[in-house]
Amino acid sequence: MRADHDAIMLVRADLCERLASIQALSKRLSARDFAENIGGLRRLAAAYGLMPVVRLAEALEHAAADGAACPTALYLARLQDAIGCERLDEEASQALVASVSVRLG
């Protein structure tokens, strides 16, 4: 069990590094490069069952594809929360995605 915990901690650390890089470069990345970076983050999270990260990354990908008015900073901040989220179920995922919607409304 300890090995599983250590592996997830390494994945979370990698996700945090990727997210920090995306946050630092988000204003300079093309829409395509931004989407590729978010997609990479989503795929890594999916491989390890980190569903809150997966769902938020999907929501961000959809919002970014809809146009330039996407509040990427809000999504990126919530992705940071999702990476640290201990719950990995769909309810936690929905709560995090809903928290973005509430802030937008």
C-alpha cells in the first residue's frame, strides 16, 4: 500500500510541475499549444485515476475551444485544488467543476 501512495505522490508532483508551467506560459502559448498541454495533463491524470483532475481538464479544454473569453486562470486554480484532492470519485469531480460554474455565474 505504501508503494501505491508513493507512486500517486510522484504523479501529483509531476502534475503540479506541469500545471505551474502551463500557468506561467498560458498567456504566451498558442491555443493549440495550450490545448496540447492541458491534454497531456489530463491523460496523465486519467492514467492514474485522478478523476477530479481529468474532469476539470476536460471542462477547461471545452471552454478554451469555445473562444478567447475562457477564464483560464479560474480553471487553472481549480486544477491545483483537484491535484491535491484526496477523493477520486465522480462526486468530487462534479463538485470541483461546479465550483468553476458558480464563480462564473
